[in-house]
Amino acid sequence: MLAKAWCECWMKKPQLLSFLRPITTVPHTFLPADYVYLKNRELHALIKRRDLNAALSLFHNMPLHDTVTYNLIISGFREQPERALRFYAEMGSLGIGESSTTLSSIVAVCTKAAFFREGVQVHCRVVKLGFSCNVFVGGALVGFYMRMGLSGVALELFDELPERNLAVWNVMLRGLCELRVKVEDLLGFYSRMRFEGVEPNGVTFCYLLWECGNQRRLHEGKTIHGCVWKVGLVEPNVFVANALVDFYSACGCLVGSRKCFEAIKNENVISWNSLVYVYAENSLLCEAFEVFSIMQLWGQRPSIRSLVGFLNLCSRSGELCFGKQIHCLVMKMGFDEGSVHVQSALIDMYGKCRDIEGSMAVFECLPKRTLECFNSLMTSLSHSEAVEDMVELLRLVVDEGLVPDEVTISTTLKALSVSALSSFTGSQSLHCYALKSGLGGDAAVACSLMDAYSRCGHVDLSHRIFESLPSPSAICFTSMINAYARNGMGKEGIAVLQAMIERGLKPDKVTFLCALSGCNHTGLVEEGRVVFESMKSLHGVDPDRRHFSCMVDLLCRAGLLYEAEELLLQAPGKRDCFMWSSLLRSCRVNKNEEVGTRAAQVLLELDPDDPAVWLQVSNFYAETGKFEEARQIREVALARKIVPELMKHLAHYSHTIRQSCQFAELMEMFPGIVRSCLFGQSYNLRERFPLGGVLGCGHVEIVARSDIEELKSLESFDTEEETEVEELSDIPSWRSELGGKVLVNIDSFGAAGDGESDDTEALQKAWGSACSTPKSVMLIPQGRRYLVNATKFKGPCADKLIIQIDGTLVAPDEPKNWDPKLPRVWLDFSKLDKAVFQGSGVIDGSGGKWWAASCKKNKSNPCKGAPTVRTAFLTLLALTIDTKLMELKVSAPGDSPNIDGIHISDSTNVIIQDSKIGTALEVLGKKVILDTAVLRETTNGLRIKTWQGGCGYVRGVRFENVRVGKCVQPHSHRPILL
């Protein structure tokens, strides 16, 4: 009945007459009876091969036309809707009767072209001619009204049909999917279809799976998957199989996607591109590229979908270089000219990678500028905060005759609302345009308007827009809650949240974050507690770092510091510096020394490299009266500001220093440098910072973090990121990509790694392989102990060898396993050029056992005084050139007679940097420079000498910035011994 009322409204509005053309009657003589039939067959053949010009010429030259003739010409020009409507109007003016095919075809044309007014007129014609009950015409009208968004009219027409075939049911399912109805309603409609005895086909299941994927309904989608198996459409129907791949991907179940793909017996190009798109959309670049390569090896051509997936992945990850490679492939395949989706994705990729020039270059080269490409360029400009250019681009859209859509308006509103150009007048102007163009009820436009008005302080207008929405979605509710929170109206935001829950809408993490933010700004502690506790218990939403941060800030503002600290300790994941900073700031305001001290300690552990953290802690101690601690910490903060500048200067001399080193160690190594810079003095920075060397017997703990942590878990190929100047002192940095470094793992050569089995042979084999392979990394894996006898490692080796020690190398206990000729040497590295020793492992020389065994043979005074000692020292043996040690911890306890912390002999250009050395430093050589040393609890501060009876010498010795404190024997008066 509603449809008839619509027809009465439109009966007297002859808009279709505007499509009429002047008709010339062609006189004709007697024609054969089958003349029109034969001409219709010719016309059908021309239309079938899409030769529309010839078809149009034949149509105009025909002296007689019938209903079939017009049906053919209308279907042929369905892609040109205005021409198709012109033919239909001409048909009616000539008095040629319409058939059900005519009416269903012209309704389909109106649906596709969004000619809603003309479509309603055709509906009136359908009612007048009595075709309302025809299943084909009725199905076309159902699809037309679903496209208009009038689902009520469509359902009424659907129910009035005396017979409903599968095509009509599929039209309704498609319309319901496009309207984003709940999955429960969609499945209920499907159940009704099965109840009426209609068997589904592949199209039916594609629609159902598509909507289940859109709404992330994994359980319901698996139910549909079971129905697909039951009907037997998985293997024969490749479209259903591809829909299953997309569904599991949308629900985050990549294993299910892969299994569905592998279940397809005859994969076509759609299947391959679906899997590539799935991996790309889930940011799995390596997997996507692997499938992409295999697909091309099998002769399958990449489609627009897979290329768009790669471009979207580059947009999210900021991989501009890879995006440019995909752009080259797009140009090679010719997709850059004919595909709007690819053009739009290219513009978006360059924009999100902050290459606005690239976006503009792609846009300028477009053969035809579509609205979608304009929208992508506007989005790119918004990422670059080029708001003025966006407004100018909006004017250009209008000047070129394009009609801005909801994406255009919402993007412009978002950019205006967050920019310095934000104004109430500008928002009103765009609001007026949205209302005039019929976009005022669009959810995206409404949310952007609410956000823009709330930023201008007009939250009442935001509320009016929200109330005007006929059926606000969860996003609209979230926008309204955020608008209230931004203007300090927390109670109103809580009321909107409650209304949202009562409507059956499920709030997400963003919704709860906006509500908590409103409580925080308003000081609603109790309401904030209720919202926070209900997230997990009532709604199944796990609070993340942002929610904990907001709640902690709320409790801190209320002075509930103990509760805030307890909540911080419950926060998931890594501890957050921002939250602990908020707690410390509140402790400073509320004079809570107990909680503040704990917060300060945690804060310094979390971010020791940030000078602002040290200054905040210093201010806290000053507020609590601990002025000495505040002064010391403030000095550290000032020094931390200077150290990065020092590093830049050091880089000028082709040396590097890691900013990841602990500051306490840095202060011990470089107090003179820091002090000189603090007081504006000059300082000689040349030849200071260093790289690994030749290892001898003893015990050394390498505390520097590895630069190739990926190599600990994966035996793959990595690329080295070269610095501009290749010096021995360069520490390589790594990123996990294809090519470059070759990993040589000692475990691959039969090493047991249990600390008891002899792994000497495995280590020698690994060394042979690594030494002969360019750009290799010999890895001692983490968490394992390798027992190694006295061994020699000789070079020369291939270029850029790295010895990565992350596990533990253990020396043997028995003297028989040592070299009888050189019992003091355990691991002997020789003839190496530019080799790098690094890692976070331990080289355990078993020094105590070595000493005990030596004392059995040597009964001298040192052994009598200390028959069992603990030793841990590093020795660099003879003829070492251009060697660098950094970030080493060397210990030799006070009860040890050993005086050699690091023993260097017959060596030049040996650099020791950022190291803690427990004993003295003994040097034999020339041009000895000791710069910035801190000596504590030592008997002799420095000893530089030649052996008695030897032929050595000491020349060119310079000491600078040496600090000696807490000498064991201060009465000896020999802090420096020559």
C-alpha cells in the first residue's frame, strides 16, 4: 500500500519526458514478416560484442521497432543511463508496450545511476500496467528501494510478491548487508529463506560471509562456513572459497584464511590476489611478498586488489621505498591510468609517508581527476597539516563540476577543527553545505561536525546534531561523549554512555577512553572508578595503557596517591614513563615523600637517557628538602644534555659512541669531558672511542647490548646499514631484511652447549666457515655454555667479520687441556683486520682454577699469600694494532694478587672506552695517553714501567683528568708509579 501512495505522488510529474528526442517517422513499404525479428538478431549480435556505434546506427535505420528492439537497445546502453532513459521515454511516446524485461531493465538502470526520482516514476508505471506481482520487476524494485535506503518500502514490496525466487532473496540480502544491519537480523532473514524452501547458492553465502567479516563475527561466520560445507560449495565455487579467505582475514584468523586458500584445488587469479591482500592488510609484508612472488611464478597476473593491498600496507607502515617499487610495478602493468582505486591508493600512500610532493605528482599526472582521487589528496594534505591547501582543493572540486561527498566534507571538517584556522564560521559554512547537499544525516559528517563545534566551545550545537540523527551508531555516541569530555562536562558524557548501553550498542576502547577523559577533566573519581571497573567485567573490553594512564591521572588529581601507585603496578605490558611521571608530579604537589621516592626510582630506571626525567626528580627532592640529592641529580641532567652534542663531535673523527650506554658508567669514564663542557672549556676529543680486540685468558662480562638481536632467534640474511665513513671503530647497526650478513651459528656445527661436552671442534669449524665468508657473523647463542679448550684462531679473514658472543664460553678446568707452550693463553686470535667482537655474553676463563693449578707448580710468595683467589681479568696479547674495547666490565677482587686489569704489550692504537676495570692499568709502549680515568680502592693508582732486565721504554706519556679516591694504602704516597 505504501508503494501505491508513492506512485500517486509522482503520477503528475513527467520528468521522463525530458529524455525524449525528436522522432522522425520513416515511411516504408511492405516489409517481410520476419524483418524485425532478423534485425533484432543483428542488433543483439552487435550489442553482445559491445559495438554500440554500429548497434545505434542499425537501430536508427530500422523503419520498424518492437518491444524486443527497445529492450535490446536499453540493455545495450545500460552503462549510459541517460541514453537508456531516453530510449524508454521514446518507446512510451510511440505507444510501444513495455514488457517485464523492459521495466526490470530500466529499474536496474535507475538503481545503478541513482536516478531515484525517475525510478519512482517507473514504479508508478509498473503499478499502472499491473506488473507489481511479477517476480523480475518486483525484485528490481526491491533492489532499487534498498539502494535508496528505504528498507521499509523494500520489505513491503518483498512481502507483497506472490512468488519469491532465489534472485529476489539475494537482492534483499545484499541490500541488508549494504545497510549494515545486525548479523542476527541477517541470519534471521536467511533462516526465513530456508524455511520457505529456497536453496541458497554461492552468491547467498558470499553476502553472508561478507557481512560477518565486516562485523568481526567469527562464530557466526564459522556457522555459515559449516553450511557451505554441507551444501558442497567450497571446492566447486571459487568465489565462495575466496569469500571464506576474506572472512577469516577480517576476523583476524590468518590460519583459517591460509587453510581455506590451500583447500582450493584450482586456484585462479582471484584466489591468489585474495591471499596477497589478506597478508598485506594484516601488515605481514614478508608473507604477502612471498605469495606475490609465487603467484607470478605460476603465471598469475597481479590484480588491482593485491596492488592496492601492498600500497595500503606501505601507507600504514611508512615504507616509502617499497611503495615506490609498487608504484613502478603499477606503471609497468598500466594500472596507473585506468584504475581509480590504484590512483587513490598511490596518492594516499605518498601522503601518509609524508611525501606530499609525490602525492601531488601522482595527482597531476592523472588522465582524469575523479572525486575519489581528490579525497585521497585532501587526506594526504591533512597528514601534512596543509589546511589552506585543503580548502583551496575543495574549491577546485566544486569548480571542476564534481559534487563533494561525505568523505570530502568530513575530511575538511577534521582538518579545520584541529588547525589554527579553526573557526566557528568555517564549520557553519560546511554544515550548511552538508545540509543543502543532503549529507547532514551521514554518520561521518555528523561526527566531524560534532567534533568541530565542540572544539569551538559550542557543545550545545554538537548535542543538537546528535539528537537529529535518526539512528546514531556507536561512533556517533563516542563522538558526543568526546565532545562533552573536551568541554569539561563529564557527567553529561557518562549519561550519553549509559544511553548508548541501554540502546544495545557495545562501547569500545575509544568510547571508554573518552568517558574516562571526561571524568578526569571534571574530577569525577567515583564515576571514573565505575566506568573503569565495568570495562572488563560488564563489557569484555581489556583496558590498555591509555585507560590506565587516564585513571591514574584522575586518582593523582584527587590526591589518592597510594591507590594510583597500586593501579600502576597492575597496568599490563611495560611500565609507562608518562604515568609514573604523573604520579611523581602529584607526589610533589601533595608532599608525599614515600610514594614519590618510589616513583622517582622507577622513573629513572624507565628513561635514564632523558634529561627532563632527571630534572623532574631533582625538583621533587628539592621540594622535600633533600637539597644535596637534588643538586647531584640536576648536575646529571645538565650533563645529559651535553653528552649527545659530544657524540656528534666524536662522530666527526670517525668514532662512535652509543647513546644506549648507562649514564653512571659514562660519568665514570668521562667526568673531565663533561666538566669541561659544563664550564665552557675546550677539550681534545681525538682518539677516544673504541672497538673490540684480541682476547686472552681470564674472565670478561660483555654488557653491551647486541646490535643484531634478530640474529639471536633467526638464522637468516640481514643487511648492514653502512655509515658514511667505514672505520674500524664503526659499530654496525642492523635491520631485518633480505640480503647482506650471513649468520654462522656454532650450534649448526654440532656444539652441545651444555658446559660439559667439549665444543672446541665445533667452534673451530664455525670459525673456519665464518672466516672464509664475507660479511659473516659467527654467533655464540644466548643462554648456552660452551666448553672450549685452548684454541688458536688465525686470520686473515674475509671482510667485515663479526664475532657475536651472546652465550658463555668456558675455559677447561684441567691443565692438560691448556697449551703447554703458552699456558697463559686460552683463546688466541691473530692476523685479524677490522674484526668486531661484540655481544652480551660471558667469556669465562676459569681464572681461579688456572691460578690454583699454577700454584701447584709455582710455590712463590704470591701463591703462598693467596692459594685460592678469585680472578677475572682481560689480557690483550702481543702485537695488537688498531684495537678498540668498549663497554667491558673487568673485575679482580681486592684479595687477588693480580695487578693487571688489562695487560697491553707491544701494541699501538689500543683504545679502551666505557669500561669498568677493577684493578690497575699496565702499559708498555710509546705515545701513551691516559685521558679521563677514575681510580677507586686501588693500591697503586697507575703503573707504567719496563721489566727489569728488559729492553723496553716509556715515552710520550700524558695524564689528564685523573681522579684517585679511597686508596687502600694512602700512606704509601704512590698513587702514580713510574
